[in-house]
Amino acid sequence: MQIRILHNECCGHGECNLIAPDVFTLDVRNRCMVLDPEADTPEKVREAAEACPCAAIVLMNDDGDEIYP
Ligand code: SF4
């Protein structure tokens, strides 16, 4: 799985980091950063994407096809 963060949309809420802390972190300016897209299950990564209040997380399969949203 590949993860793209839409930084213009990210409001630094941190919900992604709470759900999958090994995958998502926040930088010093409270912007979401991807640590390792494979550090948790695809289900957990999707749960984090769905929980993002700003719809700032885009998920793609290994072929680069968008699978969320
Ligand atoms: S949950 Fe969404 S808005 Fe919040 S830090 Fe993560 S990507 Fe940004």
C-alpha cells in the first residue's frame, strides 16, 4: 500500500497518529508525515484514513491505483 498526504488539507488533528502511530506521525508544525506505510495492517491504515476529519489521506495499492477515498 502507498499513502499520500494532502498537506494542504491536513489540519493537524492527529487522529491518524492515534489509530496507527507506527505509520503516521506529526512533525513540529503538526503536519502529518508517513513513517512507514507497511508498519501496520492495511485495515488499520484504512481505519486511520477514514477517521481523518480533513479527508487528507489518500490510499493507493502497490500498482498506484487509488483505493481510498
Ligand atoms: S488525521 Fe488527517 S488532518 Fe489529522 S493529522 Fe492525520 S492527516 Fe492530518
